[in-house]
Amino acid sequence: MFGGSPTSLATIGILAMLLAHVQMQVVPTEAVWLWLFMIESVIVARALFYLAWLRLPARFPTPTWLRYFRIGTVATGVAWGLASFMIFPASDIPHQAILSFALAGVTAGAVSTYGIDLIAVLGYCIPLLLPLIWRLFTQNTHVGSTMAAMVVLFMMFVLASARRQQRNMLENIALRNEAEAGKNMLQQKESALELLSERLTALIEAIPDAIFFKDGKGRWLITNEPAKHLFKLHGFAWRGKTERELAEARPEFRTLHETCLIEDEEAWRSGKLTLFQEYVQGDDGRKHEFEVRKMPVFDSAGNRMALVVIGRDITERRAAEQELRIAAAVFEVQEGVVIVDVQDRILRVNRAFTLLTGFSHEEVIGQSPSILRSDRHDALFYQQMREKLQLDGVWQGEIWHRCKDGSTHPHWLTISAIKGGDGQVVSYIGTFSDITLYKEAEQEINKLAYFDQLTNLPNRRLLLDRLQQALVSSDRHRLYGAILFIDLDNFKTLNDTRGHDVGDQLLKEVGRRLEYCVRDEDTVARLGGDEFVVMLENLSAEASQAAIYAEIVGAKVKDVLNQPYHLDELEHHTSPSIGISLFLGNVETVEDLLKHADAAMYQAKQSGRNMICFFDPTMQTTLEARIRLEQELRQALPQQQLQLYFQPQVNVDRHLVGAEVLLRWKHPERGLVSPAEFIPVAEETGLIVQIGFWVMQMACTQLKKWENRPDLKHLRLAVNVSARQFRQADFVEQVERVLDLTGVNPGMLELELTESLVLDDVTDTIEKMQALKARGVSFSMDDFGTGHSSLAQLKRLPLNQVKIDQSFVRDIDMDANDAAIVQTIIAMTETLGLGVIAEGVETETQLEFLKRNGCPLFQGYLFGRPVPLETFEKNFVEA
């Protein structure tokens, strides 16, 4: 507070002198000078306090100096308050307003400067504003009483703002203290990690197995002595090198390093502990087999951090196992056992095999193991199994076997190759056990671990996992997603009054309704209690559009959850508070995203509950602007703010033959709103249907009026039809109703359909066009050439004319491709017997080219811009 004194004192000093200068015109000079002397005296006294505070050796807050500060602020407030007595012009309302404005500004400045201490604010503002209120009120005039009431409201608002500002400042101070404590804790943890690293190094060196530690990019960082001996690393600079670099530097180990590189990648992809077999030429010349365990380590974001590799020499163990394998096979065990020769014929099975599969010993001997194959695995699965056996001599994994009765069961199968004295494979032995109960238990465990038991929705753990995947996908495709944090308002009251059983029924129903509101690819999760989260993916590449989509879903959720609930015999009403946070890529952690959405949800609750709030203020602003535009657009038609503009269409002699009707919105405050701004909103909200038929009715009404004028009755009007309007089931009936009501000649009305609209549902389009064409209405395909229509489709459509898109006309005299496209379109329409009109004609050069190539009709700025009806009739028809 003392630190901000120089700026504060200088500001109020200057303001006091400016106010004194102004009031001298209407108040006795002696009173003004006396008041100015008092206020400047208080400023000087407070400045001396500030200088004394600067000389303190340690500027910690103490009660004494806080008291000094409060005394100074109260004195300043009193001095400003005396202005309402000493320099208050009793009969001059403008100077009263100037004084009120100055005092209000000083008060507002005090809130921002002294906001940390509510007492100082009260001591400053109350003695400053109360005299002004009294003086204004005692004027006994309507203006004075009104100004007094306004100052009272202002004072109440200022004091409320001061309270909020003090709370925010105290919270910020607490957060800074917490951050400092976290920094100290981090330093302590770093020291503990250093000690732990030293101990781990000692432990690694004590292990007889070869141990390697690689970073996320495959660089060797740590090895113990057995590893150094195995790879002959003494005297070689191996640290920081990858397997590829080591293979290039040491050709004698190239094969081994390349094998390690392949296995490392396989371990990374598996994401869990993976076993491998590797062979190394020992110092004795023998080939040693190593059992290698590789464990990948990832960070919280799923990025590769480290790979731990442990290699154990199992050469002797393998030799012993090979001697015992055949002998062990003859023993009856609980697992099914089958021995197969290299010709893929079954040699022997045990009793457990027959119990598990239903096949007897006699039925399988001499048969191929393929009699157990089910349709659960494709050819690639068995191919990889064979390749693994050929490479490593062993394969194990989960497999589905078809039993004799046709049923399939999951088994855990291990296949081992048995080699003879010459090292060649002589047979294979497979052992398997039924893991049906294990699979069922695994599914149950997975359900318990990842799904909420009450609503069967994903729980927090599964949500975090999916959200992490969504962040990766968002980063890859650069598409925004959104988190909707939903909390039920007053849920605790229902639980306390009706019991937890009724509360559980409500939560189940809320979960079902939320799933109804979203797409299949979206996620609905329950975090616990009455908190739910909806995760939306792949919304848009534009943040503003993504925010709009998220708000649309949020509004749908709010509407659905506001519907009554029938819980037993109780009809219950509740509402949600919804917070929304957008995300793009891995910029933020999943926890931070949930915190942001949670914070926005609490803001929704503080705003009155049953609200939707965005965490991002920019998106909130965009959303509010769109909502405001939508609300105003809903009033545009009933308040007659929409207006038709007409752009002329001419023939080769520049004689007027018709016009295209274009919609404009003349807003009372915004002025003329661009169609590019409000038409998309009308499309999204469905207002385009109502507006479109209004445009058609106005156009037909105008055509009917022109019928009575000889100079205008030959004019045709082209009306654009939106896709949403055209897809209405009763579109044909609506148009016919307009024709009947206005009594217009249908032959003078031309409906323009875009190429993409026409091709969306060709069959439905043709039926509607033929029905209206039977009434005499003609059709034109707008923006022709920008879509993907074919000649076959074009022949089927009952069109009267096509309109060459302005994107081709714009560069027709400079771009050979555009010129060729236009020539082709004109030639094609002549062949199909269709009319053609070119839009966007702006230069004489473009016009001459189009004439030269046989285009009969034109539209563009060269002939006239879109104008209101009066201007159109005056400028074009009369001319």
C-alpha cells in the first residue's frame, strides 16, 4: 500500500488543482483556495509518512504503520468530502456534475489503490461521498435527487467491488506463498533423488546380470560391469551413442546391435515388460543364449523416457530344459499337452487335452493341429506364430480353440521347438490351459477399474486415459476438442431429504441423458458424486467455431437435464452448472484441463446456477457475441429490419431482363450487417427456413406489383434457396402456398440452387424440382463449376439455366485455365439445351470474352451493385 503512494498522491494532487481551477468560475475564490490548501496539506503529510516508511530497515507490515496508513486515507477522504461544502455550486448543475464526476473518479481510484485493506477503502470513500449525497439531496430538485441516488448506487457498487478486490488480492498472496513452498519442496526432492541415484548405481553394479539403461531416443546412458564385459566396452566411448551408431563403430557387433534396435522398438510399442532371446558369441567361441527383459518407461504425457534392459545368460538352463522337455511331456499334467512333428502331424496328447477339447486320443493322432482352429484368428496371426517359432524356437500367447462340440474357448498356449543333437528341430510341444475364468475375471476387474459401478459410465481413470489419447490426436490433426464439466445443482438437498436411493436413481438417469446428447466418438464420464464430464473431440480447426460447437452441445445438455425426472413416485426438477474448457494438442496436461473446466463450472454456479461458462475469456466473448447476434437476428424479421436488395441481370445489349434478390439486414445499432456474418448463424439455428420463405414471399409480391407496369412486367426475379430450406419436407407446398397467396405468374420466378445442394440427394431434389416446374417455376444452378457434378447428373436435373461462378469469371482474361473452363461450360449448356448466365462480371474485357464465346446473360458490378428496391427502379428500370 505504501509502495503505491507516490502515484496515488501525485494523481489526486493534480486532480485537486484541476477541480479548483474549474470551480473558481462559480464558487468564491477564497473558499476554493482554502479547500485546495487543505487537500494539498493532507497530501504533503502523507508524503512525509511515505518517506519515513522508506527509511525503515525492513518494510514488513506492522499494526502501527497500517494505522498510520489508515489515518492518512481517512484524512484524505475527509478533505475531499469537504469539497461538497466548500466548493459546491448550489445553483450550477453542470459544475455540480463536474464535482460529482471528480469525486467519483477519486473514489474509483481508491478502490484499485487501497483494495488490499477494506478499512482504508471505507475510511476513504464514505466521508468523501456522504457529504456529496447530502448536498445533492438537499437541493430539493429533481436533478439533485436523481444525482444523489446515482451517487448512492455508485458508492454501494464501489464498496462491493472493494470487497471482491480484497478477496482476490488475498487469494493471490496465498498462491504466491504456496508456490514458494513448492519450490523449496522441489529442491529437497532433487537432493533426495541424487542420493537415491548413488544407491541405485551401487545396486546395479552388484547385480550379476548385464544391465543397460537407455534414454527415450535409444542412447546408452548406464551399464554395469557384466554389460561392459559382454559388449567389450572397456576403453570404448559408448556413452550417449545409439545402437545404430554402435553398430557402425563396431562391425563385429553389428548384427547384435541391429537385433537390439528391432527388439527395443517392439518393447516401446508393447508399452510393457517384454521378453526376448538373444545370442552372443562368447570368449570360449560358444554361442550363448540370453534371456533379455526390456521395460519401457513413459512420462505422464505418454512420451518415451527410458528403456531398462536386463540380460541373463540362460545357455546352461536351456541345455538342461532341452534334455528334460521330451521326458516331461509324458507326465500327465493339468494343462493340455500336444506333441507335433515337423510335418505338422499330432504325435501324442495327454488326458487333459481330451478334457479341454473334447477330442479323444484316437481322433487327433496323425491329424493336423488345425482341427482346433477357430474363426477368431486370421492367417496373419498364424503366420506370425510360425515366424516367431522359427526365429526364437518358442511362442506363447492367448489363442481361441474350437472344441469338438463347436464351442470356442480362450486358452493360454505355449509352443516350444525341440531340437536334436545336430541343432535341428525334430518336434514341437504345445501346452495350454483354459483361461475362461481368468478372462471373465479380467473383464470384471477392468469394469471395476475403469467404469463407474452406479452409472456404468467411464470413471476418472478411464477418462484421463481417453483424454490423454485425445490430446495426442488433437495435436496430430490440429483440431480443437472440449471438456464439459457438469455439476448438478442442489443435489445434496435431494440426497438429504429423499435418501441416497433416490439420489442414485437421479444419477443413473443423468448418465443416460448425457449419452443421448453426444456423438458415439465422444466420452461421457462420472468423476464421482454429482460431477460428470463430457469430452468432445475433433470439433474444428478454428477456436471460435469449436467454442460454438461446444456451446451448442452444452446448451443441449442443459435443456435435456432441465427436463423433469420421475424418481419412484416423485417428480423432481434439477439443473446443471456447466464449465467448458477447450484444448488443442499437448499444450496443457489432462489434470490442468479438468481444473480449468472445473473452475469454469464454479463460475457458472456463482453466476446463478443453471449456466454455461467458458474458461477461456476470449471464447466466452466470442460465444456471447454469437448468442447476442442470434438473439438480435430472431427479432430482425418481426421488427422489419430485413430488406431485399436487387442486382440487375442484363442481356448482350445491356437491356435489363431481371434481377437477383439478395438479403440485407439493416440493424438499428450495427448498421448494415454483412450476410457473411448473419447467414451462417441463420443456417445453424434454423432461422434460415423462416427467413427464406419471407424472402420468397416478398419477391413474389414485388413481381405481382410489376405485372401492372408495362415497363417492368417482363422482369424475372432469381431467389436463392438454402439447403436447409430446400430439404424441408413441405418445401414444395410452401412455395405453392406463396404462389397462390400472391397470385404471381410462376414463370417470372427463378429459384437458384447451389451445386452442392442439388447433389446431396439427387432423387429427392429431382422430385421437388419437377413438382414446382409443373407450376411454371424455373430453376438455375448457382456457383456452377465449383462442385463435383457430372454430365450424367446434370442431364437428369430439370434445370433451366446454370450460373457460371464468379471465381472463374474474375481471371478470365488472365488465366487460361479459367477461360477454358468458362468456354466448356457455355458449350456444354448449349449442347444440353440450358440457358447460361455469368456472374461477377466487372470489366469490359470480361464482358467481351463472354459475348465472344456465346454467353447471353450477365450479372456483376459492371452493370450495377445490389441496391434497395427504390434505387433499383430509379437507376435501372427508369434509365
